[in-house]
Amino acid sequence: MKYTLAQNAISSLSIAIEKFKIFYYNNDKYAQSEIDEAIKICIVFLENSIELMLKKILASSDPLSIYAEPNSRDIQKALSEVNDSCRLEDILISKNNFRTITYTQSVQKYNENYQNSDKLYCVLTNLGAKRNAITHFGLDGTDALDELIVCLINAFDIIYNYLYPQLIEFEDIEFYFTSDDLVVDTIHGKKLLFNSDDDQLYNNIIDFLDELMETSKDGVCALRASKLESKIYEFTELLKELIEDSKYCLLLDKNHAQIDFGSSNFEENHICFDVYKNSDIWNSIGSCYSPYYNVTAFCGEGGEIYFLIVHDKHELYIYNQRQFIKWPQCDEAEPDNQWLSDYANGACEKFKLSKRNLLRAFESVLKD
């Protein structure tokens, strides 16, 4: 049995995805011991997969960058034997005398060379810590398991929105990501696009990741909204108080407007509203949640940000619509602390989160 780095990464990713499906989509079908085991295997193989992906990307531009002792006599001798039919890793494997850099070193080196992203570094470092914990002592507590699932979703986000554009350049694994016909390529051969059982989950990697990124953010938001430490509850209570306030009603009358929150679920922080002016629908705005930042942005149908809540800090950012700043979509990487850059560039104003300042946000929406 011999894999390339990339093929080994896909093998591990496939195992991680199948185990993730067990406890994320189908946990009512399994015993608790099976769910616990699936969580453990998912974490271990997801970390292994990402480590191999990082090393593949690093080695593609500098083959020696993934070795702990690139200048050692054995590696230098192996380099002299490399030719069109014999790769460096093939020679080293045959001699079984090499050591690659660690997962932590891989994360750091990749981030420095390619992304320079605090989010990527923190997400992958957190995944590594979870892997160390669960392979030694395990994890305990319902809250810890909830945030563990968030950790895994964030890690899948890193694969999909940060590593994926580079991974599809490698011919030995490209088809695992791009195959999306009714019959798709998997590590175990060709399969139907959907599982044949009742859950109808995707068998190919990219559609699975796309679906997960599309649906998981609302789920994570609802999960956290029920926990006081997330501070989401405080925002939704302020909002409910505001829309019952006389000043809010006066603002609507002044602008000949109505705002319909009929499709919102305040308990889950899923908030969307239609704005009517002179009885005609004028705008539709909905909440977009970031699991990593614990931030809720309120965006129009084109993705333009109207205002944004940083829950942990009780901060409100109100955007200038003339600049048309967009919130990243599910298939786009999140810029690190985007609102701070937008504020520095004059694209938004910063306020303390309060009922009065929320009224400012709605005043801005109606003016634009």
C-alpha cells in the first residue's frame, strides 16, 4: 500500500467525512458509544488529512520544506538519485530513513508562506489541541462537544475556502474535488452522487463541503443563541425591545415605511426582515452568522452589509451603503476581522451596542 501525500490526504479526509456524518446528521441512529468513537476518529483523521494537504502544498513549491532535517546526508543523497521515474519520497520511503515536520510546524509554515491568516492559524491549532486531548484523555461535557462540532465545521471551512483552490491543481486528487455528475469519483471508486439510503447525503467531497458551509452556520448560531456566554441573547432582547419602542414606530412613520419580521426566529438569532415603503416592498435584509468570529452581519440580497454585531464585545458597526461592502459568501474565505479593516477605511461607523444605537442602524437602512 503506497499513497502520494495528496492521495493519503484524501483517504483521511474521506474517513473523517463519513464519521462526521454519523454524529452530525444521523446521531439518532447510533448508540452513544458509536457516536463517541465516530467523533474521535473524525478528529484524528481530519487533522491528519489537513497536515498532509499542507505538506503537499508546501512540497509543491519546495520539496525539502516538509522534512525535519532537509540538509541531512540521507536526504541529500536521495536527491542525487531523483529522476523522471523516481521521486524523492519514493527513494526515502524505500530506505525508511526520514522525518517530516510536525503538524504544528506545517500549519505555521503554510500560513506564513501562503495565507497570513489569524483565523486559519487559530482554527488549525485548535483542531490539533482537540486531537491531542481526545487521543489521550477524551473530552467531557455537552458544551465541550457542542463547541467541538463548531471546531470541526471551522476546519472543514479551512479546507473548502482556503486550501481547496490550491488542492485542485494537483492532478492526482483533482477529480475527487471536481467530479459532480450523477456518478462521482471517490477514494473507494465510483459511487452515486447521493447515498442510496434515506439521508441523501453527498458522496463527493466538494458538494458535501458546499452543503455543510451553506447550512451549518444557522445551526451553530441557533446552538449558541441558547447559551448566555455567547451574548447573542442580549442582542436579540435589545432588538425585540426596540421594535416595540415608540421611537422606532416614529422612525417608520417618518419614512413612510413598514418592516416585517414575520420570517424571523429571534430565539435562534435567525433574523430577516422585509422593508416596505409606500406599501411596496423596497428591500430584504437577513442575518449572516460567522461561527468563528461569533459575529452577525445584516446583509441585503446582493450581500451588501447594512450593519454588523460583534457579540463578544457588544459592538455595532453601521455601514455606509455608498461603498457597497459585501459579506463573504459560504464559498469565500472570511477576511480576518473584516469590520476592523472596514472601519479603518471609513466604510462603517463603530458604536456600543444599545437600543439607541440599533435605532441608528435602522435609520441608516431606511435612508439608503
